[in-house]
Amino acid sequence: MFAVELLILVPLVGAALCVGVGRLSARASRLASLGATIASAGVLAFLAAEGIFSGVALEGWRVARDTVPFWDLRIDGLSAPLLALTALTGLVAVLASWGEHNRSSVHHALLLGLQASVTGVFLAADVVLLYVFWEAVLIPMYFLIGIWGHENRRHAAMKFFIYTFAGSAFMLVGILMAVFGIGQTDISMLVSGRTALAQPSLVFWLIAIGMLVKLPAFPVHTWLPDAHVEAPTAGSILLAGVLLKMGGYGLLRLALPISPGSFAHAGIVFAVLGIVGIIYGAALALVQSDLKRLVALSSVSHMGFVLLAISAGTERGIAGAMLVMVSHGLVAPLLFLLVGQLYVRTHTREISRFAGLGVVTPRWGSALTFGALASLGLPGLSGFPGEFLSVIEAFGAWSWPMIPAMIGVVIAAAYNLRAVREVVHGPPAEEWRALRDLDAGDLVPVMLLVAAIVVLGVCPAIVLNMSGDAFATLAELIAGGV
Amino acid sequence: MVLAYGWSVVALPLAIALLVGLVGRFLGRGIAYVSALAPAWVLFYGIVACFEVLSAAEKGGVLARGAAVWLPAAGDGGMAVGWAVDGLTGLMLVVVGMVALLVMVFSSGYMAGERGLPRYFATLSLFTASMSLLVLADGFLGLFIGWELVGACSYLLIGFWFTKPAAAKAAVKAFLTTRVGDIGLLLALALLWREVGDLSYAAVFGMASALPGAVLTSVSLLLLFGAVGKSAQFPLHIWLPDAMEGPTPVSALIHAATMVAAGVFLIVRIWPLYSLSATAAMVTLAIGGFTAIAAACAAAAQRDIKKVLAYSTISQLGFMFAALGAGAWEAALFHLVTHAMFKALLFLGSGSVIHGCGGVQDVYEMGGLFKRMPITGATWAVGALALAGVPPLAGFFSKDEILHGVWGVQPLWAAVLFGASLLTAFYVARTTRLAFFGTYRGAGHPHEGGPEMQLPLLVLAVGAAIFGVTGGVIAALIGGHHGDLDPGIALASAGIAIVGLLSGWFTAASASDPGPSTSTGKLIIIARGGWGGDALVNAMLVGPVTRASALLDVFVEGSLINRIAEGTGPAARRLGRGFTSLQSGDAQWYAIMSGAGAVALLALVAYLGRGF
């Protein structure tokens, strides 16, 4: 089915169009990028009508065309929710950079290029293709941070690049070992032929290290706060929204299925890294003075829940990991978007310089309060179902030793509500008396994310119905042991 | 049949919350009455449910239920969130609906002219929906969702006047303290899920007697921890006095009648499980008894009329916990209902006083209000006497049942509760005399509020006066036992109430504190501060966590992990410097780096893969 290819081609064509019409006017290129993201969402909606969201098994639904080597695309339960997330955050990122004046056509083109490559990662059914897209993601992100970032952008771009590149070097070794060891490049073939691997645990960890850097897991997370703080708003939105999800996706797509036996010892490592990450990220977020760094470190904490959930190795655990990822892909972009909107108006992110914005900019204040409540995992919003599954499944697997993770749950409430208290509450600061509240244009991306957060919170079945079979298959693989 | 639409007591308030939040500002003063439709429906539904239960041949059964799979799973049926209506649910819906309805009516006068009324009424409606969900849920998952949501509404409403730093701080403190307790609840769910594999009450109760003793005790203690947080029991009581920063009608609804009683409701709800653990019962009794007397002492030392009521609420909830610990769960529920009436009445009365005195909350600056605010004064008197346990008002009967129940199990703790009763009567009389009698000491012009504020007071006064007769009905609703009045205990508690009232009355002759250098003065200062609970929590918890986090940030993240990451040898840094100076060489460098890396990796793979 050719429509799957369109998910990659449409943003790519859009990117070319952006640069092309950028010579005419910045407005035209903005419209072109908006058109491209809407069209990608439209393609996805079309595919949804064809049934990709109805829940298909891990190795189902081949939609390949064999004319290009390694070119093999496939959608299944594992990728469907992340594709939807990519389409949504891509649209939000374009809307968020509507006011970007510095070389806006290139900026938008890079956003679209990023969307195309991330989509490629989630669609690739061939491990070589997956790796190519994986590395391709780095390029637009590198330039987005390096050119449109803030004061310290070059250092952050560099750090981001070296870190994730080093991570993917391990991953590449792992992939090549698997490819040469099994003699296949198709992922499902790799999985079914996995018994031919001489050192499955080595392959597992080589791949997993790349994923853990991407996720990011403690202690290889330090590229993330720097990258986020320096990245332009749209960059942060895509970074938090979908780039981090590549880490969790890769674990579930490659590492675990190719070497499910390694889970016997990897599970406990994931659990420990997850719990440490949950507490560590939350504790650091608690003492930040930069609002954006606070949100960035909260990502480390949330991604800890992804690892903790996976560590249970059960269908519900994996479901919890996916729900946490999708939810974080909505909530963190919302918070980054709001921080960005504030920065555009005030040119600062210092928490201590703000107070009482709830009076001055009530729409912005309400949205931040909403985002904070979503981030702390309030039921009814998207953060809760995943965190809940993560906790109960981890308890089922690890029993009382997982209790320290609960400290993170309390601190999550503390850092989120602290941000609201210091920025939104209190008597309004004189300095910002004349601050402009969000206008209709600002509100469109905000409300898109808010709506998605509520819908997913009330009805997590949307994701679980897409992916349930895939999770069950994975859990069976893990339970099978080899 | 109307009962089949049980989900509507959640859905309708939710829809109204949305409506009021979005278009509330176009509704003008009608906003309160549109919002009031939500609790009115809850109340109506609750009444119908109660009548159905009472007329049914077999009590204690479920009248109607429904469920939907919330977290589907391919491997099994998934996790469901469901609702079920029985006598206990019906009774709680009546309490929630009635108090919420009256509070909304009262608010239309009390909050008139405030900014942000749509936010206020939308959050109140959301609270009504969440509280309905909490009592309507047919299992732990639905309960937990409602439990967390009422906490969030409480946070939003305590912080309603968010430009006041104290209000903003109190809101966060309330949320965080109760969230500490919620962890107990969440872990209890996890443990039950592991042991039973189903979170509906029916399934858990069915398995309860087959569970190992250690599991039963753990689950019960974890649930108790959650209940202690929500119901502001020692040592998680510290948030409730601060929560008085919220608008007074909110205090009446959330922090007196409904949400803070959710802990008691929880234990009553899961009685078939909870009653199996003797350890949990012992701990519950101790926590309840201790909280009852310590908070009553603190209440006796307050100057702020709302703080008196806040500590009084903590103390009265302590009575209920003590009853639960003694196995007298019917008495605990009975007291929950009567307390909802008289404490909501007292809070709304204090709201009327604060409104009339132009925002003054210090009883030392009141006095003589009875003459100037006769309706408020008279209804306050009814509530106060009911709280003090004077027969034949409602509080007397329910407290008598508690004392009777505890006496039969642990006479020592019963003695403590008698002491708490004495103190209760003491602070009630003291506060009442200081505020309503003598001469007016303030600078304002106290006046009665409008009819929308007087009517709720009158309705609640009737409830506080006559709800003592409902003990039998309540026991019948939950299929429990209702004992007759124990003459000895009744006489003793009535006598204690009189003694306490008289001593409180005479203490209140002068509206001033004893000097801070006297030993009484020192004691009063400590008690007024809630026995140093805040300082303890700050020293033991808040301080260490913040300090540890700051240390992590500076030393582990900054000096260790980041230094390793950025400084793995000067080579990386030199590479970085060289790179940043190459203004136009980005792509080129990338290509070289990629190429070199790929070659190195291929060599590595060839080496590793030589075995096959």
C-alpha cells in the first residue's frame, strides 16, 4: 500500500517546498509547512480508516515495495501510536514556530525533515533502513539547536550530537552483529532467526545502550537538559515529543525481540535505572531556577517510568511504558510550548523573576496549571494511566523494593506545583504588568495538546486498542525467555 | 428507573463544570443556580437510592451497577472502572449533594462581586463530580481516580485567591501532604492487584478471608495511611488548618463535610476487608484517639474562628477513626453524617460572620454578634451545641455511639475520648462567647448577609438538630447494627458537655491571651501552632529533601556526571573547541566523523563477529 510511503514523502516534499517558496515570502513557506503537516495527519487519518489503528500483531501488515534495497515499511501496534504522536507534535511544532523570523523557511524545512526522519524510524521494517533514519534524525535536530538555539547553543548542539552519536555507535555494532550473525536485515526475520545469534546478550546491550542514551536514562541523560534549554521551542517540542520516544521504541522494537532471553538479567537493571531516574530527575527538577530546565529534567523522571514499566516484562507493563511515552509526548511539548511563549514575551526563563502571571496572563496561567497537573499524573489526564500501570506492574514484578519510585511521585507533585506557585500565583510582579496574554493563534497549538491530554486521560483504550496485541506478543517473547 | 442512570451523578456535574467554565461569565448571578443543578441531581439521586434500599427486602445489596473497561488488555479482560449503588453510596450522595447544594446557594451571596467566579463554580462542580465518583465507584480504581481528583479540586479552591502568598502556599501544602498519603493508597492497590488480580470491591471482598495475614495487614495499613492523609489525622494533619486560606464555603464543603471525611468513608466502604486485620484496628484506634484529643487542645487555643473549626474537624474525624478502630463502623458513619451537618453549618456560620465583619476572622475582634446577626447567631448556637454533644441535638447521639463502641473495646481510649469531648465543649463555649456575646470589640458594622446566605444556615440547623434520629436508618442502610442509647455513657457525656461548656464560657470572659511569659501563655502559643507539627515536618522531610536535591544538582549532576560526560579527557573538549571554531565546517566535520566512526565500527564488528 503506497499511502504508508506518503507519511515520509509528504513532509519531505513539504520541506523542499518550504525552501522553494521561502524565496517568495516567509508567509508562503510557513503555509507550506503547515500544509505539509496537516497533509501528513490526513494521510494517517486515511490509513486509520484502512484499519491500522484497530490493533495488529507485532509482525503483521506488510506494506513493502521491494524496488529499493532495504526499503521496507510497516505499521503495527508498536508504531501506530507513535506515528500519531509524531503527526500531532509535528503540527504543533510548526504552529509554535509561526513567529520565527530568522531564516524561517529553512527552520520550517528542518522541522519537516525531522518529522520525516522520525516517521521513518517508526515505519522502518528493515534494520538498515531504521538505522539510516535513526542517524538522519540527528542532522536537522543538530542544526535546529545550533542555529536557532539560545546563548549556549553550539555547546548544547555539540553535546547532543556527540552523546547520541556515541550511543548509536554502540547500537550500530549491535545491529551489525545481529545482521551478520543471523544473515537477515528484515526485523521480523531477525526476530524469528534470533536463535542463530552467538552472543545475544552482547547484542542486546549494545543496542540497549544506544536506546538508553536516547531515552534518556540515568546516568547518560545530561545531554538532554542542555539540549532542551538551548533548543528553540519547536526543537524542544519535537525533542521531547518524539525523539525521546525513539529510545523506548527501539528497546521494544529491536533489543527485546531480538534477544528476549537477555531480559532475565536486563529487567533488574532497567528497574534500578528507572527508579534512580525517577527520583533523580524529580529531585533535580525541584531545585532548578530555569523553568525550561525544570521541564527538561522532569522528562528524565518520566522516562524513568518507561524503564520501570518495561522492567516488569508483562503485557500491562509494556502498555504502561507506551502510555507514559505517548502522554509525555503530549505533556512535555505543552509545557515547552508555554515556556517558549513566555520567553518570547519576556526573554527570560528565570522562575524567580516571575510572580502572579495568573492575574496578568490568565490564559497562559491556566494552561500552565493544567500542564503541571497533567505532568504530576492527575487521573483524568494522560499521565495517570501509564504511571498507574507502571507502578502496579513494577510492584508485581519487584515487590517492596520498588517503593522508592513512589518518592518520585511525591516530588513530581512538588516541582510542578512549585513552578505554578512561583510563576502563576502570588502578587503580580510589577515588571510584567503589561504582559500580553495568549492570543487566538497562540491558543491553537495549546488547545490541540490540551484536548489530546484529556482524551488520552479519559480514554487510554485509544492507544491500548491499537497496541494490545503487539504488547501481548512482546510479553510472550519475554516470558518465552529465548 | 432513575437508579439505572448512576453514572449521571458524575456526568452531569462534569458537564455543568465544563459549561460554567466556558460560558460562566455570560451567566451573571445565575451562575450559582446553574451550578447548583449538579448537586441537586446528586441529592435527588441519593434520596431515591436510600428509599429503594430501605424498602428492599434484603438490605446491603447493590441496586444498580455498570462498568466499562478502562485499560483493555489483549491477554485478559483488562481493568474496568465501574459504579454501583447501595445504601452506603446512597447515603453519601445525600450528604454530598445536600451540603454542595447549600454551599453553592450560600456562595452566590458570599462570593458576589469576586473575580473569577466561573473558575470558582466550575471547580466546585468538578469537585461534586469527583466526590460522586469517589462514593459511587464499585472498586478501588474508580475510588482512587475520584480520590485524586477531589484533592486536585481542593488544591485549586484553597488557592482560589492565588495572589495571596499564604493561599498559594497552603494549596501546595494540602496537595503534597495528602499525596504522601495517596502513596499508601496506590501501593495498596498494587498489592491487591498482585494478590487478587482484580480491583473491584466484590472480587476483593470475596477473596479477603483467603488472603494471608501479612497481606491483609499490609493492605489495611496502607489504606489507613491514605485515609490518614485525606482525613487530616496525625501525623498528616498539618495541611488542614492552612487550608482555611480558601473561601469559607469551600472549607464547609471540602474541608469539613465531604472530602476530609473520605478517609472514614473509605474504611467503612471496605469494612469486609478492613475488619479482618486486628493490627490495623489497633493502629486506627490509637491514631484516632490521639488526634481527637491533641487537635481539641489546639482548637481550644485558637483565635481565628476558622482555625478553631479546622482543628475541631481534625478532632472530630479523630473520633470517627477511633470508632473504626474499635469496630464501631456504624457509629463512625453516623458521626460522619451528623458532623457533616453541624460542621458545615458552623463553617457557613463563620463565613456569615466573616462576611458581616468585613473579613475579620479573629474572635478577639468580634463579640456581641448575636444581637446584630440574629439568624447567624441562633443557627450557630444550634451547631455549637450539637458539636459539644448536648442532648437532644445530632452530635450527642452519634458521639454517644462512638464512646459506647470504644468503651466496650478499650476503656482507656474511651477515657481519652471523654477528655476530648470535654475540650470540645470547652472550645465551643469559648469561641461562641467570644464571637457572639459580650460587647462588640471590632471596628466594622456587622450585618446579616442576604437570604441566599441565611437559608442554607437554617436548613443545616434543622439537620444539626434532628439528625440524631437517623442512627437507626443509617445502620439499616449499610446493613449494620444500631444499639440503643447506653444510659451510663449518655449521662456521663452529657455531664461532661455541660462542664466543658461552663468552663469554656467562663474562660472567655476576657478577650485576651495570658502573657507569653507565663506557662499557660507558652502552652497556648505552642498549641495554637498545632503542637509544632509544621516545624517537625519541615525539619524531618521538606528541609532534607530540598537540601538533598540541591546537593544532587551541584555535586552529582554538576561535578560528577556532567564532568565525566563533558570531560572524558581533554581530547573531547579540544575536539569541541576545534569544532565550534569551524564556523562553516559543520557538515564536513559530520561527514568525516561519520566516515571514521563507521570504519572503526566495521573493524570492531569484524573482530567481534569472527566467531561466526
